[in-house]
Amino acid sequence: MPNWQFDAFCLERSLAEEAAAAGFTMPVRPVEWQGPAPGDALQVVAPVVGDRWFDADELRMRVTAKHGAAGVQCDACGVWRWYPLLSEEMPPYRYASFDGPVDVAASPEWFGDGMSAFRQIVVRRTLAELIVAASPRDFRIREIAER
């Protein structure tokens, strides 16, 4: 999981190209910098995989215990957004398989609200190891709890 608060992350172009050359599949798009570009980077955009990753009742219980309510529904698009939890507060993933055609995946569940909405992200371990080796100050491997 790259970061509990964001559902996209960027890689230096050379690292993204190295990952692609190694056979990893991850949708990317160029980063459009505001002002002078500090470097050449690509944003990894994780596709949604599966129908749900978390048990809704367990998620509702944990989120309500922390925030006093489970979340909100967007008036504009109707999407339900759970209030956020830290990674260690999340219930175990019910998503048991990562056998799809991509090496980075996003949950179908939305968290946060408004401009701070995000999805949970998982990265295939071998890709995560490549990214962490290239940038250990920015990334780390965190195990996900599954049932």
C-alpha cells in the first residue's frame, strides 16, 4: 500500500520504464507539473479490482467507532464514501486473490469525503520490492490483513 491517504502515486520515469520492461503491468500517465518540473515522473493510476474488499458491517462498525458516523453519500454522483481509517484500523481484506492482469489495484470502496476521497491500493509484492529498493525513503512494504 503506497500511502493510506492517497490512491495514486508517482514514480520517476526511469523506474516506471524499468518496471514495464520487467513485465509489470500498471496504468500510468505523465505528470503535469505546475511551474518548473522537479523531475520526469509518471503517475500510477490503479484500476479498480473486484466488487468489494471489506465486509460492510465490519467497516461500518470500525468507522462509526472512530468518527461517530459511517460516512456520507455524494450529492452530485451518489457514491458512498466511508470516513477514513488508518491502515492498522482497517478491517481485514476480504479480497483474497490478486490474479488479475495488473500489478497495482484499487478497492471499489471509497474513503474520505469531497476532494479528500481515495481508495485503498495494493501493489503486487515483487513490484513493491522494486519500488522500495529504488526509493526506500518514500515507500515501504506493509502487509495486508486477509481472512
